[in-house]
Amino acid sequence: MADDLRPEQVAKITATPPLPAELTDAILDSSPEELAAAIDQKADDTREWLEQLGKLPPSRSVLDFPFGQLQYLVAAWGLLAPWGLQPGWDAHSFRNLQKVVPSDIAEAVDRLLRWGGFLPPEPQE
């Protein structure tokens, strides 16, 4: 099937048409805040569309996780809390904190997140 692809045909059907003049004017007349809101909305719409197509896993908030899974997240948080609650570090992500904590702590956090299903399983050798 892949040998039957015509690159020029794929390019035609994926080309972005030019924006209508009225939309271009609306963009140019918008405030930075309005543009940011529009971009956020478009990103949300695109994410929802990709989820419906099955190209992205469904979005979930922490409130949607089963309680058993949350226990692993809480345990991982507990290991990183001594660093993450320090002034200046409280705005950093889990990923960034894992780069500065001792390696045994970072590895334990990874294991907990894997067991909880927040990270993919380690590849088998």
C-alpha cells in the first residue's frame, strides 16, 4: 500500500489554504490576550479531535485517576517533596526535580511512576 503513495497528491490534500481576508483582518485587530485565548481554544479543539480519532490517549485530570494509581503518585511526590518544597524549586516540574535529586531517589520515583502507569514500562532485555 505504501508503494502506491503519490507524494504530490499527499501534498495537495494536506496543503493549508490561504486565510480569508476577513480572518486575517480579525487576527491583526486582536489583542495579544485575545490571540492567546484563540490559540488555547484551537489547541483544545485539535487535542479533542485527535483523541476522538484515537491518535492521542484521552486526556485525564488527576481527579480522574483511580485511587490505587494515585497512591503511586503520592508516594513519588513524597520522595521529591524535600526538594520541591524548597523556595525557588516549588514551581519546577517533577521531571526537572528528578534531575537534581540524588540518583537513588530519582530511580525510586521512576519505579513508582512506572508501577502506577504514569510512565511506560521499562524495555525488556
